[in-house]
Amino acid sequence: MGTAERRAREKELLRSKILDAASQLFVEEGLPNVSLRKIASRIEYSPATIYLYFKDKSHLFSSLCGETFARLKDELNRLEHEETDPVLRLRRGLRCYIDFGLEHPNQYVLTFDTPRQQYEMEEASEECRETNQIALETFDCLRRALDRCRRAGALEFEDLEAASQTTWMFIHGITSLLLLRFSQNDPRFPWVDKEKLIENGLDTILRGLRPG
């Protein structure tokens, strides 16, 4: 590996380190309570180092969300080439979404569960537009999967957009509840096995979309 390649790799590793530390602090302390100085302290670098990568906290947060969407989109796109049966492909995609959230809890909570009023971001900013575009492209993976099932006659619904959004609401609810309750070992409710909950949830979603 040459000097330039090594430096580029070190730069990317530091950027990832900043994003990981930021996601942990944002979840632990709340987005409004975390400064770039605090993030720099967590990774034991000077605040000036953060500004080499992100112009402010809003930019950092938008980048974190954009990269979360991009990673999820890449995983969903990969599944499109690994399964020919449209319903099985859809089910694997839904399961992939849930597993992604459980494997990246901080990034998921920040990207999907953070109210917009908790952070300041210009809706017209380039960073915000890019993040929104990646989010729409990620959602389109679900839309395409459902459309393939409908065209194959395996699932039945009139409004593709409504079916896509409703399906997302179901899997988002499953993912968020699992993160909220299982991560805290909530003793107030007799939860059954997590795997059983996920599989039953997917069965219920697909059953509701089958013809007849």
C-alpha cells in the first residue's frame, strides 16, 4: 500500500470513528446536549479535527443518517440478485431491514426515530437534499419488491404506495419496539422469544397481502 492510499485509508477510518462516537453520544445524551467538542473529547482528538470532516453538528448528523440509509440500501439491493421467488425476496428484504436495525441500534434510532425539531438543519441544504434522496432510494427497494409480488399474482393490493408505506410502518414498529424493550430487558411485559416475534410479524404482514 502506497503512502497516498494509506493516508486515504487513515482519513476514512478517522471519519468513521467520529461518526460512531457521535451516534453513541447522540443516543446516550440526546442530540441537543452533544457538542462537537464533546465528540472530539470522546475520541481523544482536538475539536479542530472534527471540522476537517464536518462543518457543523447538523452536517455531521445529516452525514450519519445518509450513510445509514446508504448501507441499508446496499444490503437490500444485494438481495435482489440472490432470490428469484418474489415473495421470498420480499420477506428476506423485510427481515434484512429488521436485522440491520438490531445490528446498528444507535444509527437506526438516530436515523428513523429522531424528531426533526431536535436538530437544526436547513431543508434546502445540499447535505439534507442528499440524505433525503438516499432515503427515497432506500424506500424504493421495498416498493419494487412489493410491485414484483403483485405483478406475479402472489400478493394483492390496489395502491402500491399505500401498501409500501403500510408495510414499512409495520417493520419499523417491530424494529423500534425490539430495540426499545429488549435492549432494556423490560421486566414489565412477558415478551416471548425475539426470533419468534420477528417471524410471526413477517408472517402476519405477508398474510394480509395475499389474494383472497
